[in-house]
Amino acid sequence: MCTHNNPCWYVMTHLDLRRFQEWLKMENAQRLGTGRPIIEPFYPCDFLRLDTDISADLANYVFLKASESDINSLVEDKRNKISYKQLRYYLDTDGTRATVPDKMMQSFLDACVKHRGQFEISPPLTSIEAMDKVKIKTGPFAGQEASVVRVHLSRGAIHLDLALPLLSGVMSIRMSDVKKNQIAILNRDSVDAIRTDFIEYTQNHLLLILEHRIKRVADEEVNRRDADMLTRLYRYRCHQVNNESAHIHFMALMLICAHLCRYTAEEQELRQKAQELLAGLNQKSESKAATDTRTYLWIALYISTNDPAYRDAAKRYVQDYEPKSPKLRRFVSLIRRGVKV
């Protein structure tokens, strides 16, 4: 249910979405750094062909998941007239502000991801982002693999800063006005790698973001990248996992996401589920697999509640069982000192 302080999906319009996208990234970076709730955006134009009537109709629409008070602050912020003066609520026929129920919006998001290849925007490189792995297909570095360091968008052109591994180190290069035939994205087949192995993908990025939070990294570019990644990860919270242990593991990761995004109501709901699952696991055998699963719940619940009992349980497990998973050990090492995130 949408209330003044409860986040939900609002339908908005803006005459210059690309400009708004860039500003919202900076806004979310500041919110992440100051512990305020992140505003989750979804741009339908990113999933549609440019030459269709539907794309033209939706070209200026953006769905924003936030509280009404947060969105009002964007619409009414007098200090940012240039960025926000064109942001408007979309109104229903009765004059009320249009909202979309969370489950319905999740179905829409899943459909866009699943069928992206059937109505993809051209060029598809608009979805490329920092930390992607690419293979250069043309030019003097043809055949070489590289990592994307930074993406620059200007006047419809895409420019990439790449880190190219060499025998003696890493070379930084820039590719300007990149076309589809010049590079291949190696670690994503549609929207991102979460489609093929989203649990590992989520683990990797959450570990990096947690490290930044614990170290109190103040770099605006880092915070912006982290905020963008958190909204991307949390968007998959309703993803179905058939394996029970993997499902519990993923739900624990989503609890961490909700906490970092400062989605209070959803964090509380996930925390309750995690506590119920933990109680159920505690009634089962003390098998190592069950204990591994419990450890991820302990980690997530400690981050969410700051209750040292959860942290101490996770630390004891690492000491007693010496788990093989390096990621599990990294999660425990991050919470070992008890720094609040």
C-alpha cells in the first residue's frame, strides 16, 4: 500500500530522460553515502526499438520506486530546476497520481528482461556498464579481452575507458564512438550476468559494496556505481530458485540489499522471513550444508539488526569448520569487527 513514507512505483514523465538518468545516478550516490533510501528507476525505453510507435509513446516515461515524500522532493526541489523542472507525475483519468503495484511491476520487469532480444533498443551497447568484460573485435587490439572502467555517453555516442591486461601490467585505452560490431560483451547475454548465475553475481557485487561501506569510501563515482548496482540487484528479489538452500542463500543476499538501500518496510519483511527460516533450520540436523545456509542468514541478520549474537555465530562457524567458500569467509571477515553499515 502506498503511503507518504512507504515506497511504491510511481509513473513519471520527463522531457530529457538521459539527462535525468545522469542526475539520478548522482542523487542516489549521495543518498547511499548519507544513509537515505535509494530511488529505484526503470526506463522502459531501454527495452524497446527506437523505430516503433510504442517506443515513441514511452520515450519520456520513467517508473520510480520511492516514497511520495522523496518524489515530491525531486519534483519541487527549487535548487535543481534545470534537472527537475520537467519531471512530472503521470495522472490517471480521475486525476490521481498513477502507481503500479509491486508484484505487477515485477512481472513487467521480468518480461522486459526475458524478451529483451525481441524488442531491443539499437544499439544494444546502451546497456553496457563499468566492470563488464568485453572482447575487442576491430582495430589494433582486435581479439584482446578488456574490462570496462568507465562509460561516457554524449550526443548519442558511447565512449569506453578500458583496462587491457598485458604481460607486464594493465594498459588504459579509450574507444570513442563505439559501435556494435567493434566489441562483444562477454559476461552478459541480455541485460546482465544475473540471468546466468545471479547468485554469484550478487555475491561479488555485494562484497565490493560492503567493503566500500565499511571503509567509508567517500568517492562520488564509487558511490554512484554502488547505488546503481544495488537497484539492479534488488530488482531480482522475486527471482525463483528451485534449490532450497540456494533460495535461502539468495534471500539472505536480498536482505542485505534492502538494508543498504534503506528500504525499511521491505527490509523488515525480509528480516522476519530470514528469522523464520533460521528457526526452521535450527530444528534440523547439524549437517555442514545446513550450517553453511545458516551462516548466510546469520550474516544478513547481523547486518540488518546489528545484533552481535548473529555475528558471533558466523565467526564461530568459520573457526570450527573452515569453510572452503572464499566468498563466505570474506562476508564473515567484513562483519568481524562489528562496523555498522
